[in-house]
Amino acid sequence: MSAEAFYSSILRTERSVSRASPKGKLQNCGKEAGRNEPSARTAENISNNSKLYNPVLEGDIILTKEQADAIRFNERHGETKRMKRQVHRNVTRMWPNATVYYSFAENATDTTKRIFVKSAKEWSKDTCVTFKENNTAADKVVIYNWLGCGTYIGKIGGNQSLYLGQNCDTIHRTAHELGHTLGLFHTQSRPDRDEHITIIWKNIREYLWPEFGRYGNKTINTYNLTYDYGSIMHYSAKSASNSNKIVMRPRPDGRYLQTIGSPMISFYDKLAVNLHYNCLEKCNPKYHKKCHNGGFPNPNDCSRCVCPSGYGGKYCDERPEGCGETVYAKTWFQTLVDSVGRENYNPYNHNDEFIMCNYWIMAPIGSTIEVKLEGYSKDGYSDGCKDSGVEIKMRGPAKSESLYVLNPRQFQEEALSKILRLLLTLNK
């Protein structure tokens, strides 16, 4: 979608809200909670007192009038100099001292409260951002348990609403909305998205076309980070589909189809937030040199590194603790049997965390490691491998994209790695 077309879509969105109702419309996830997607089901009105006189974009993003005006200007007038951004450009939208104050509305359920706190900890543990409950703070996020999922981009001042409605109060959905609260836009809105995914417009419900706008460099800051198919901020492959068909296909060959729509905060998500809030400046440069395989110092403890998936230890040079093992490839195929998924996994109760199993497959330098996925007892497909899956990291450097696979029938070739190790991570 061109900048001018996107500018027009903002106008249409704002008019539809202001003329029809002061309530705005937000995403209703329906039964398929956890999918990263716009309002694929009938959007629901939220509240007469919710400040939703403003445009609602991409299903779950609420904009202030000032933000909408800024995007209009940016998209009409383009760049004065080249900048690459994925978080909101206006630094006044950052939370001072990287501290987000919050409180719960009266209708927030115990489940909503538990999920919010758990999701906030997921963002805090590897960034310098902190979340503090404070009912009297002048500027804070107020969490409501109403229909729909949605929130504002960054800090807007005063009480700003975060909605976790029907089927939205899961760790995945809440962590996604908190990404917006911290300043992140959707990944597929990046200026360079057309270099990495193909939008299949004919498969999208026409009234949802505006949800797939692409922002210019002046609006979004990518911090020169690679396009992250595995970001928790990326829509899933069938988002807003009019016939359960794929609407976004990774380029050039679609191999990352099951990667997009991930339910987990990715390494790059954490790095983007750390860069946005200048978290890494808290650590002496000597600590940066100690992190291997693309890791970076944890601003909460500079002596330890935040590692890409599949790597662990203090300096990201070890296999992560827990299940899995290091195995050595031979000149013939060996069989590795393990399971993905678990019977008691449920995103709506306390069994809502993934268990990760990491395998390092080693070979002499100069060798080529081959991996075939030959069998899977269940015939399933899930955008982003929401319930379970296999992550294959076969390229260097360590931070480069990984393939996520649920059903081997969607993976028709061997995984080839010409580096000394190939990483398999099973999420259960």
C-alpha cells in the first residue's frame, strides 16, 4: 500500500469512528486467541469512557489525534534524511526512566491480572523496562477486561487504556499489546516489509485492507535490525483471510511461513526495546565483548548476556540448560526421536508456558549437516507454531532467522548447515 493510500486509510478509519460512535473498534480475537492478526472477526465496541474518539489502526492500535496527524504528515511528505525505525519516532512517547506504571480497572479478573503481571515480567527480565503497579500515578496504563484487544502506541499521558477482552487475556496476546505500549508497531508495517513478505491482497477481506499499511522510514525505527519473521509483533500468515488462505508469504521462497505469528517475545523484540530505551548504555563496553553468538549484556545484570534462541550460558556460548543434548552428526542419517506439545498445555490457565528442548548437532568444520523431519504423529498446522513446533537454526550468524516447523509435510527439504553446528529447539 502506497504512502498516499495509507494516508487515506487513516482518514477513513478516523471518520468511521467519529461518525458511527465515540467508542472506537478493537480486535476481537474470537476462538483462535493468540493469533497475531487484525480484527478478523466483527469488531466490538469497548467503552463510552475509553477515549476512543481516536482512530484505531491494524485492529489493536489506538492512536491519539497527534499521532495520527504525525503519520499523515510523514506519509505525505516523506523523508528529509534516511532513517530506519520500527518504534515510534517521537521520543516523548517513551516512558520516562523506562518505567511503566499500571493499575487494574474494577472489572479486571484475577486471570487478567495474573496474565498481565506474567507478560510484563517477560519483557522486563531481558530489558531495562520495569512495570510498577501504582493506582495514583499521573501517567499509567489501566487494564480493562472488556471485549477486544488493543492499546495505545507508547506513552500518551494520563490514564491510557489497555484492553484484554474475550480470548485476549493470554500471555501471548498480552505480551503483544505490551509491545505496543512500549512503542513497537507491527513488524509487517516496516518500511522494508515488501522486501521480506508478499501481501496476497486477493485473500484479504477488503474492509481489512487498510490493516496492512506500510509506514515510511520517518514513522518507524527499525534500529537497523533485520526483518524478524519470528517477532511477537508480526501478524500470522492467515491474518484477516477471507477464505482461510495465506495472506502473507515470506520472500523469496516462503520457507519462513510457519515462523511468522510467533507466540513468544523474540530476541530481536528484546533488542529493539533495549535500543529504544538506551538500556545497553547501562553496561560497560567490556561486557559487550564477552557476549558470543550475537548476544548482548543484560541491562539488569551486565555480567550475563541475553542470548539468541538455542544459545545459553553466561556468555551465550553454551547449550541452554534443560532438556535436549549435544549430538554428533555422522556420515549416515541417525534417528532422533522426541515429542512436541504436551497434553496439559492451556493458554488460559497456569499451564501456559512453553517448555524448550535444545539440541546441538555438531560436525567438523567444513562439513555439511543434513536434517530431515520424517515423522509427526499429528497432522496439524498452526501459524507461528502457537501450540508446539520445531525451530531450526541453520545459518550463521546466530541471530539470523530460524525456521519454525510444525508439520514435516510443510517442510519438503533437508535443512542444510555448513557451519559447525545446527540447532534444533523444540517448544512443547
